[in-house]
Amino acid sequence: MTRSEPRDELNLFLREATSASWSVRTATGRRLAAFAEVPEVAEVLQRLLLDSRDTFVTQKTAEALLERWDVPGLRMVLAALASSDDETADHLDAAILNVCGQSEEDGERLAALCSALTSDADSAVSGEARRILEPRR
């Protein structure tokens, strides 16, 4: 593999993120989640998390980011959740439940990540992190 091949692959994924096909956008969101720290990828992931054409794209992109089990992945999902409409928010919440709500251990891991984000510089992100940490009534 040459040095330019990974970059060529990433450029292909970035182009596919604008596909008219929901299935292509979904697959692209899942692939790009591994590169979430790359600024241009982060921008594309935010668009896919708030995909206006198909909430399946939203949910599967969020799941891929959450499956990373790290602060940057969760932060992206919480940022999208803070600015989403009700339908999109339902799918983002479903992604959180699907990935992070399968066991008590998962809940503890999610709580630890949310705790790290309660002091995030973005008040919308920190607010969403606090909301998740609130006891369910």
C-alpha cells in the first residue's frame, strides 16, 4: 500500500457522504467514524448525524461513533443531539440505548464518558451529558 492510498480511500468516503443513496451514506458514516478526529471528517460526520433525508443514516452513524467507546465519539453524538429536531433526537437516543444500554457495565462506561463531558466547553454538549446522567424518574 502506498502512502497516498489511505488518503485516497478517505477522499472516496468523503465524496460518498453526499450520495443520494441512504445505504451509501449509512456505510460511509460507519466507515468515517474511525477517523472522527480528522477535522474535515468531523464536519461530514456531523452532517450525517443530522441527515435530513434519512434517520437510518443518523442512527447508524451515531452507533458507529458510540461503538468507539471514547469521549470524542460520544461528544459528536451529544453535539448532534443538542441541535436535532425531535425525530432525529429519537434516533440518536435509540443509538445511545442500542450501544450503551445493553448491560449494567455499558451503563457504567457511558456514565464515565458523560462525566468527562459535563464540563465540556460547549454548553450544549455538557447539558446533554448531564441529562444522560440524571436519574430516570
